[in-house]
Amino acid sequence: MSEGSDDGRRAPPALDQFGMPIKGGEAPRRRVRRSSGSSGGGGSSSNSGSGPSVSSATGEPESHEQDAVQQKVIVGVFTAMLIGITVLQKIGVGPSGAIIPVIFPIALIALTVGVLFARPVFRPERAMLYLAVVITSALSTVLFTTSFSLSSIGLYFLLYLPFLVAFDTTPETHRKCLTLFSNLMLAFAAIVWIQHAIQFSIGWQYWPNLDKLIPSAYLVPEFLYIQPLQFGMKYMKPSGITFLEVSFISQFISLALIIELLFLNRMMRVIFFGATLFATFAGTGLALLLVALPIVFTRMNVRTFITVLATAFIALFVALQLQWFDMVANRMGEFDKQGSSGSSRFIEPLDRVRRALLDPSAVYSGVGPGQIERGGNTFWWPIVKAVVEYGLIQGLLLYAFLLFSMFDRTPSRQFAIILVLWYSFEGTLLTPLNPIALVMLSSMFILRDAPKTRRSRSAAAPTAVPAAA
């Protein structure tokens, strides 16, 4: 009686496995300790039962820590490419006449580091489409063309190789990367206004000019760095100092504005980016935004839609009062003028493809890598240059590879559509800035399914509780 009344918790273990009472105080305590383990069988089994729980408890933090490091590496890869494509956009390396923008080697090095230290995802479909592009283009060049540029075809194959690289990315990491892009473009938008303040006070000649600060051997050539608001005017379009042309900074500001609307939803930044877009006096960024807005509207709630629409009406009213369209939109009448900017960007590329396809052999062969006409104001779309130089089949294969990579478990199909449209009509086939931007903003991210991850963890938790009970 004294044993049972000494401690109520000791009374039940005082029975053996057959329900018979046993004498002594030590046996019950040994029975309690043995039955509390995950497996029966004495004190040693108690220790072995606690072993897996300890290792799993220490292993899970290690796994989380490793994943956190990999996500930081992805952010680092994105940051390196972002700096190269904006701050160092005008810088190039290589021999005279063959200068390559520094963003290209930066992107290759950054992605190589990512492959080594992050979590790359191998997508066999991308690899097969890329090999199809390489093999058919190489065979077409060797078998059917009489002259070609070896450096051109080499750059072509190497420049689209980064589309094979993708990383397992959390939604938080993806959002952090887009925030970095928006933050940097916020700084460049401020630089645009500072440039305006300088030129309206003491003159645009006091702008920092990279053409004078950096030797020409390290500058990307053949771009109009500083250009007037309108021919004959003394005021210039601000290009953000480090951008090749004002058209590029206007396009990047437009992309930042679209990112805010699609992902970050900070209306004050949307308004500021929109005002800066008008302040660049460049039509390309505005054209990109106008094309993107119908796509963006599909993701907006009613409140955001009304705010954006009201802001757009106010901006258009102010632009009309300042005669903004007189200085920018008058170029819309250039489409029927041969050699004009509008004609060279939209009419001549279509006509060049039409003339190429008049030859039946253009289905499988072209004029050769690097052999399309150069000079003047002609602006060849990527698909035009690919079809004319390599053949129709090769051009279609390139776009199949590009589209699959861009929409392969992409974080946002809407944003991928906008980027592809931007690349197709404002980009070029062998200018690294455009394809590297597609990789950096979309194709390198294989977004992890966050809801399924949360469900799997919550489902695993209840199974772990009884094991420890």
C-alpha cells in the first residue's frame, strides 16, 4: 500500500507484462523508461530509439541552412548580372572592331558560380531544343553557305547557352531579386531628374560623360549616347549616364514599372517611374508600357486598375500641355518614309524576310552568319536575322527554344509574355543585353511550389509528434 500511495504515477508500472504485481521499486522504473522509447527491449533500446530523433532534429536545420545559402547564391548571381546590365552597360572588352559588352562575361561567370554553389535544375527539353538549334544552324552554315563569320556563329551559340541554366527558387528569393531591380532603377530614375536639373540650370555639357571619362577601347560602339530632344534643340535626352542610349533607360524604367504593377504593388513607385518615363522623352519605353498594360491589367484588382487608369489620364493631359507628343510622337508618321527610324524598325525587317523567303532554299539555309546587311538605321529583329542568316527552320527552332525556356515553370506568364515581346521587337539577336535580360528576369528562375511545400511540412508534423510521444 505504501508503494502505491507513495507516488500515484508509480502505481501502474508496478504490474508486469501479464498484469501481475511485482515487488521492488526499481523494476517499475525500468519498465517505464523502456516503454517510453520508440522500440521495446531494455535500456539499450531506449538509447537507440532516441538516436534517430536527435539526428533528424540536427539534420533538418542543416538542410534549411544549406537551402538558405543556395538562395543567397541565386540572389548574388542576379545582383552581379543586374550591375553588369545597368551600371556597366556601356563598358565593353575585346579587340578593336569586336568589342563585346562586359555583361556577357559577367553573366557567364555569375551563372557558373550559381551552378557550382546553388541548386541548378536540369531541364532536358531545353537541352534538346538548344542542341537542335546548334546542330541545324551549324549544318546549314557548313553545307549551304559560301561565306560566313566564325565569330558571329560562335557568339550566337554561346550567347543563348545561359538559357539552359535554371535554379530552384523560393518565392521569397524571386521577390527579393525583383525588389533589387526596382531599387536600382529607382536610383537611375533619380539620376534622370538630376540630369534635367543640371541641363536646365547650367547646361547638359556638365553631365558626367563616359565617352570622355573612359577610353574608347573600353566602350561599346555604334550607339547614340547623347541625342537632342528634337533636332536643332539645345536640350538633350537624359540617358542615366551609364546606359548606351536613352531608349535603353526608358525600356528598363518601363520594366521596373511593370514589375511594381505585377509583383510589388507600390503605387508611389509606379507613379514616379511613370513620370520618369515621360521625362526621358523616348518613345520605346512608352511603347513597351502600352503593349504591356493590357497584359498587366489581367492581374490587377479593381482599386489598382482605377488608380493606374486615373494616373495615366493625368499624365497624358500633362504631356499634351507640355507638347510632349510634338517632340516624340511625330515619329509615327515615319513608317512610309524609307530610311527613317520608323521604317527601319518595323517595315524594312518584314520586307527583308519576305525577300529572303522568295528563294525556296531559304527554308533550310540562309545567307550565312554575319552576312545580313549592316549600316544605316536598319534595325533587324532577332527572328529576322536568324531566318535570313540561317534559314526559316533554324529561326523557328530558336524561338521554340526561347519560348520554352521563358515559360518553363516561370514565376509569371504575364511577365514572360511582356519580356518576349520586348526582345522580339526592341532587341537584337547578338546584342548580349537583350537575351541576358531575359535570363536574368525570367528563365533562370524555376519557382518552387510554395503552397505544396507548406502542406507537406504541415503533413509531416503530425507524424513526428506520435513518434516522440
